[in-house]
Amino acid sequence: MATASYLTDVVVAFLLPDLAAQIHLFLGIVPATAEIWMVLYLLIVGVRSPRSAARAQVATVTPIAA
């Protein structure tokens, strides 16, 4: 959805510069909202994601005594 909004904004700015000045704010609402939600999603899911078994196993390896 955000991609379509960006492309529409660029095409309208190129073909109809007067109209682009009027609708630029409205076409920017969708991408701005999408980017905010994506950042929040990545922050929340990144915190909830479990550690992989390989990473956890490397952390618990004890050194061999000499």
C-alpha cells in the first residue's frame, strides 16, 4: 500500500505539478503510518523472538582445562 502511495505521488508530481502540491500531504499519510507500524512491529517481535539453540549452546561451552 505504501509503495502505491509513493509511486502515485511521484507520477502525479511529474505529470501534474499543481495537483501534486495539493495532494502531497494526503499521499504521505499512508507511508508514514506504515513505516511507524513496521518499526513498532520489529521492536516488539525482536524482543519476543527466542534465542536460537546454536547461539545459546555457544554461550554455555566451558573451556578445556590444560
